[in-house]
Amino acid sequence: MNFESPVGVFDSGVGGISVLKRLVQELPNESFIYYGDTAHAPYGTRNVDDIMHCVNEVVDYLLRQDIKALVIACNTASAVAAQTLRSWMQIPVIAMEPALKPAALLRKQGRILVLATPVTLKLEKFQKLYELWGEGAVPVPCPGLMELVENEDFAGAETYLRGVFSTYDPDSLDAIVLGCTHYVFLKSLIRSMLPQHVFVVDGNEGTARQLKHILEEKRLCSSGGRGTVKLYTSGDAHDIEVMKQLYAYDI
Ligand code: DGL
């Protein structure tokens, strides 16, 4: 491994592609290897041991590609595995969490809805975040929503979200936190469904800045030239096609 090695990025499926896009924008000289564990998706409704097992296999694969840093482009996998991975991995591990803090800083008097997987919202990582920044915030588990993104079923996602938002007076909302990287592909849809004053917040930009900071701090930045992006999946060729389509999608 050296400073020209790629950065490994993974998610349970295509959600992390939304993160990858942001990483490439922030660090165009770096090379990235993306792994979508589509064959084992969704993570967010599995038990924690299962998820850990899947994550270990993905990490093994990425380490064999000689990566210099790992980005867990998945809130669920971060909640389950980040601490354990950091305890033994020799390279920097960048993890994600629902962007509740930035949303709380934008909040006036209204509610914040935190949309995420059931596992993310249940685990200690989020519980701690909620204790600190959760005033006015409502955790909203969204089982089934990531599958609609995986299938690029945006009409289905709209129906799903109408159901979620129908419980709340739209004027009482200050912000929506997209606490699952799949939901970032629904950002413009969500914006179009809610009044203009409602902020829609995700953690992708913060994650990209964090990776940049760590590569600089550890003197791991690539020396120049345009980086490359390689996509892998535990699924099939169709999954790679969906990844490519979503990579081209204007978020
Ligand atoms: N993209 C994921 C996240 O950020 C996981 C979705 C899933 O596999 O359930 O939580």
C-alpha cells in the first residue's frame, strides 16, 4: 500500500454510489474501488451478527485490492462495524452517521425527521447522537425504502414517502435527515414533496471532507493526475449497470 493506492468504498448496494460521487468531486486525483454488497442487501433489516459477517467479507476483498483508506458509505454498516474495524485495521476507516447534528443546527422550532434503516436507529451509535442533538427529532425507520432505490423505482419511493410524510403537518417540519445513503438519490423528490423551508440534509459532503482531511493528515494523498473509479458487486452484471446509471444521476 502507498499513496497511489486506491481508496476502498462500500455499501450494502447502490446507496454508497451517492457518497462515491461526492468523494470523486472532492478528490478528483484519487482512485476509488467501490464494492456494492448487493447479494446480501438489505443490511438494515438483518441482525447485527449477519451484517458483521457480510462486512468482514467485503473488507477482506477490498484489502486484497491494496486500499490505503476505507470509507464505509453506509450508515447501517458504520453503526454495526466501524468500531470493530478500527480496532484492527492498519489503514484509516471513515464511517458515516445520520447528519442529525447539522440538521439540529438548522432547526428553528419545528420537527426533524430522521429517515434511516431500523438497524441504524436501534443501535448505540445513533442513540448517543440522539441524546446530544435529538431535541425535536423523530427517528423514522424506513424498511423497504432502500429496495425501491435499488430497483430505481422512484414512483414507488414517492408513494412510500407520501405515507411517511402524511403523519406530519408539513409546516411543522424544519428538516429531513437522510440517514441512509440510498435515500440521497431521493433528495430532489423529497424536496419537491415538502414546503420550501424544509431542509433536506445528508452526510455525504461531511464524509468527503473527512476523507480529504485524513488523507492530508496522514500524507496519503495521490501525487496528481486524474484518478480512476472501479465498481464491483457481490451481485450480477445488472447491479453494475444500475450502479453506473445512478453514478450518472444528478443528485
Ligand atoms: N445504504 C445503507 C445505509 O446507509 C444501507 C441500506 C440497507 O442495506 O438496508 O444505511
